[in-house]
Amino acid sequence: MAREIETTNFEPVSVEVTTPAFEAYARFREDYENSPKCAVRGSMSDSQTGRVGTISDAAVDKMAVVWLAEKYKELGRDITRADIESGASSGFDSLMAESALKQFETIKHAKFNHEGGFLLIGSREKDVLTGKDIDKTLQGIENQRRSLDLVAPLFANNGALFDKLAEDHEGKRSINYWDLKDARKADDRARAKGDRLYTDEERQAIDNLFKKWGSSDMRRIEHRGQGDTMGCDGLLNYDTVAKGAGFENPEEIHAAANAHSGYLADFVQNKCETEASNMATIQEARRMQREEDEAIEKSMNYTVRPGQGYDRIARDVLKQQNGLKPQESSVVQFSEEIANLNGTTRARHNQELNLHPGQTVRIHDDEWKMGQLLESRVRVHQYLNDNLNLEVLDQVQRGR
């Protein structure tokens, strides 16, 4: 629980920086709330086209910062951890709050915010998120977005254009300024002969990258070696873009670049349907296990009927278990075991005849119970193995 603190004056978040982020956030919120309840964190629909795509965890984290900006405007003061925890009033808010808490320390240190404005010996740092903290983080997100927008055409359609342009540089498939220049020249020659190497959309993307190479937006997502003073020798690949655009791993670039292209539509639809099937299978397994546990517990005891002693109880139980009339030797052995479980012996009972109708007697010991439970769990486990899509289940368990 965050300690009580004095909050600072309200400072509006800069609209010109956050407008694109707010627009993306609003679309995602609508899609999330209106989508099927089948683990939709990894999927969303395009409100305009109705197509389905995916959104990465990194994108969810960025939208959580916009959620904080909304909350900051709503509260009109600094945000505490308690504010975030108490703000989860819906499934969507819970998703945003979880991400916001995960990023709390990072956002808090986006801009130094120590009491008195300086980091002094003995100073006490406030455990809150200020408007400056949120705004500084949003500015970084906007910078990453501009960089990603610049190279998004490279990674659309499963990275088709990247694969066309990439060469081996320093032992890794990458793109540099000279690759773009060579691609433009080769395409110009082909077009002069009435042919072309790249579609009009691809050529536009290549021209845009070539002209923007060396800009601040490009420098965020390319790797530059020592001595690169011309701004032309940087390398661009999945790893550099992931790092510069704030993704946790290169695979998330595909999700961001293809979110509204329809490229992943079939995959996401199948994934949702499979997750729904998995959930039904899991619920059925839970029902099976619950009923079997109850049946095993019930089978530990026996209610005495009129005229029954341990021999008749043993004979009845063995017949129920095997469906056949038991051998007398088995009846005698089981009768002795039942008598022992109930604090007597078969011989003593035959003399005393001390059982009464409606009385409950123990007929199995704990070792038998554990054996039955083990067999039950093996059956349920086999049912899950036969009916679950384990790949999708793993994705769900990892929150993907």
C-alpha cells in the first residue's frame, strides 16, 4: 500500500504529443470490450474493416500509459499505486491496471521527480506518478511509434519486403542505406524497360526509408557502428527495431505490423475457437475429477442394511466392484479387513452381532483411497492429453 503523500499541482498532459496514442487506445478499448471472451489479450478486430488481427504485449503496455493519462486527468493529481489498484472496475481496466503496475517504477523515473526538484542526500522520493512522468513516457512512446510507422511496410505481410531487401551484414540479415540505394537503381532500370522489381507500394516504402535514413526517427531503430559520421552505415533488422520501438522481442514486430492487415485473421479466429474448446475441456476435466473424488470418498464407507454383518457387507461390496459372485475365501478376507478397520475382529463380531441397520462402517483404508485417487487422476490427465490443444494452452498460460 502506498504511503500517504502530498500531491503536486495538476499539470495537463500535452495533447499534441498524445493525440495519436489516445486514438489507438480508444480503438483498442472498444475492440477489447466488444470481442469474444476467449483470452482476447492476444487478438483484436479492426473496427472499420471487421477483420481480425493481433496486438502485442508491448502495445498493451504502451496503451496502459494512456490509461494512466486518462486517470491523471480524472483525478487531477498525482497517481498512487492504490489509485491504480482501485481503478480496475472492468476487465479492460484490470488489463490496463496490471500493465500500469508492472511499469510503475519505469514511468516514475522517466523524468526525475524528487522532493525539492533535486536529488539531495537524505531526500525522500515520492512513490507516485506525476503528470511530467506520464507525459515524458508518452513522448517516448510517440517517438517509438513514429519510428515503427516508418519501417512498418518492411514487416507487413510476414516481412515480405524486408526479406526482399535484406543482405548479410556482419553475419546477420539486415538492411542498410546502400541496400536501399541499390534497390532503387535496380527498380529504376527495370521500370525503364517496362518492367518492375517492386510494387508501387513497396517502392514508395523504399523511397521513404531512403530519404529518411539518418533522421532521428531512423536512428532510434538502427544500429550504428563506431566512426559512422556520415549517417549512412547503420544496420536495420528485427533486433534493432524491437529495441528502438520498445518491444520485448522481435516476434512482437509482426503482431504490430500486421494488426489490421488481415494477415493473421485465420490464425486468430482458430486460436480463439481452440481456446474456447480448451476451456470447455478443462471445465469437463474439473467436473470429472470432482465427481470421481466425491464417489471415492463415498465408497470409503457403507451403510448397514437389516440383517447384515461384516460377511454380508464384504460379499455385497465385492459383487458391486466385480459384477460377479465372489469366492468365499475373498469374502472372509475382506470381512476381516472391514472388521479391523472398525476396531474389532470378524470372530468377535460373529459372537456379538453388534451391527445395526443405518449404521455407517468403514470398508476401505487410506491406502486404498490414495490408489483410487491416483487412478482417477491418470484418467483425467489422459482425457486432457486427448482433447487439449497444448500449444494454444501454453500461449494462454503465458498470457499471449
